[in-house]
Amino acid sequence: MITKDDFAGTKAMIGLILRRDKIIIPLFIIFIVLFVLGVAATFQNLYPDEASRMGLYLQMQNNPSFEVLLGRLLDPSIGALTAWRTGVPVSLFIGLISIFLMIRHTRSEERKGRLELIDSTAVGRQAPLSAAFITTFVVNLIIAVLIALGLTALDQSSTSSMVLGLSVAAFGCLFAALTGVAVQLTESSGDARYLTVALLALFLFLRLIGWDDGDYSWLSWLSPYGWVHYVEPFAGDEIGVLGIFLGFTAILTVLAYWLSSLRDVGAGIITQRPGPARASKSLRS
């Protein structure tokens, strides 16, 4: 059973993460934000008037290749063009960043033996996991706020800009929660990394084959990439879709804590397969 004492030292662990990643985390944030704002600025320069943007919009409606890769373009505005162009790549990047941060400060620390030393002090059992969750969630929210502020500075709707930022942050938080579960199931950081990146690729595959208007379009609703698209920033702002992200993130976060309370430090819920008892014939000479 998890108690309040299990979270003792969480604040100190957050400080440790921020000191260790005082360069990496700002670089991650700057990269994502500048990528989105750079795309928006490029569209403003290339398509400064509504007529040119409408021409691009009509052209993309008849281009199935781009629809498969990026989804359907929903509106000819600068904001909608930016959301359409950045939705998939930014989701992929922020998913990888969240996976990296979670594994780096949980399972990797256990494999190296550092976490066992820390746990021997006045630090609760769930403090490292909580610190990793809080740090990763906050990084995603900072990215959302900076994207919103940047797009607003480029004369885009502040409400839709925040919706776009939150859709990206929600994707990152979801994969942080997924990674939190993965590091409880596996015994090595490599296994956790393979599992979460495989899920990232699987969801992308579902999105790619689910964008057409045929029998498989429902598959896009099984992918978080699809949810990012269905939020529809600058083209409806369907903020209710963010509730899907919130629900799954909350469930997975609770599941990660529950699994963490069931295992020993350094162990995983799924034990690794033992190696062969005997060497192969090629190694006996």
C-alpha cells in the first residue's frame, strides 16, 4: 500500500533532475518551440495573403500523399497550416523526449545502482518516479505555453494557439505515463526503451493507414497521433478530445504507481528470460 511517506524527498529529487539536465531540458524545449514557430513564420512569408493560402488548401485536398503523411488540411489559415504541418513530427519528437526523460531518471538510475543508494537515505519509495513524472509533465506544459505565446506574437488566435500547444503537450504527457508503466514492467532501460518506441511507431502506423475515408478510417481514433489531429486547432478547437489524453494519462499514471509498489528496486514485473544452461557446440572448442 502506498503511503504519504513513500513520496518523501520528491522535491529534492526534482532538484537533482533539474541540476543534471540543466542543459538538455532547455535545448529540448527550445528545439520544439522554434520548430513550430519556424513553420508558422515560413507559411506567413510564403503565403502572405488569403488567396495564396486558399490555393494551397485546394491543392492539398487533392493530394492523398500529404493526407496520408500529415492528415487532412482543415482550414487555409496560417494557424491551421502550422498545426497540419507540425502535428505528426512534433508529436513524434515530444514523445521521444518524454520517453528519454522518464527512462533516464527511473530505470536507468536503477540499473546503474544510483537509485538504491538514494533510497537508503530519507527518500520515499515513490519519490524518484514522482520526480520524473512531475519534471516531464512540467516540461511538456512549458512547451505548450511557449508555443501559444509564440503563435500569439505572430498574430494568431491566442485561444487556438493554446489549444495547439496543449494538444502537443498532451501527447508528451501520455507517453510519459506509458513510459512510467513500461519501466515497471521491464528490468532494463533498453527493454523499456524498445517497448515505448515500438508503441510510438505502432501508433504512427495506425494513423498512417487510418487517414483515408474508407473502411479503415476508424483506426486513426486508436492512435494518439489521430487525437492530436482531431483536436483541430484553428479549425474548430475541439478541446473535448483533450479529455481522451487526460483520461488515459491519469489511468496509466496510477497504474505505474501501483506496479511500482509491487516490485523490488532493480527488478521488473516481467522477469527477464534466463540464458541457456549450456553453451552452443560452436563455443566448446
